[in-house]
Amino acid sequence: MKTKTAIVIGFIIWMIAILCYTIAGSIAVSQQLEHLPGTVLFIVVMPLVWLGSEYYYKEDNKTHGYWVGQTMLLTAAALDALITVPVFIIPLGGSYYSFFTALEFWIIAFEFLTVATLYWYIRVYPKHKTSKA
């Protein structure tokens, strides 16, 4: 597994996702749409992880998508712990506990793993399987 590549991709996904979440959050405050940031994040993560997986598999076709997704997810979660929670959540009265036990967090985490795994089964596994035959 090319861990460094997966970490860099996870970092890029996190940066784009937090930007989209922040923009949606500013719109939600002005429009009183409290679920907009989470919905936007849910929608944005799918293509980001798909494109990140596509980029990752240009160099490696042996690592299962689950492990790639897990590496990208753990990178994003570490950045959430280091940056998102102290900068965005705690000033609004939240905590690490409330952030990491929120259902929305775990839905996004499941989404990371699912999309990366599906990418592997749809785009990589068929080629990997035929190259062994």
C-alpha cells in the first residue's frame, strides 16, 4: 500500500470537504437551514472519495479499497481532531465527545469506507482478477 499517497489524498479530501462545510454553514446561518452543512458534506464526500480512489489506483492496484478508504478516513479524522474540533466546534459550545459520537460523523466515516471499497470492486478488482488469469 502506498500509505503516503493515501494520506495526501485524505488531506486533500478533508480540505475540500471542510471548505464546502464552512460555506454551507455560512449559508445555513443566514437562511436558518440547520441541516444544510451536514447534507452538503454527505453529498460532497462521495465524489471526493471516488476521485481520490481513482487517483490512488493510478499507482497501485493491489491494495483493497477498504484499506485505502480507511487510511483516507483516519487522515481526515486526525485533521478533525487537530483542527476542526478546536477551531469550529469548541467555540460554538461543542466538544470532542459531541463531535466524534455524532451520528453524522459515523455516517460520513461509513461513506468513506463504502465509496473507496465500491471503487475497488467496480474499477480495480475486475482488472486485477483478469490480470491473474
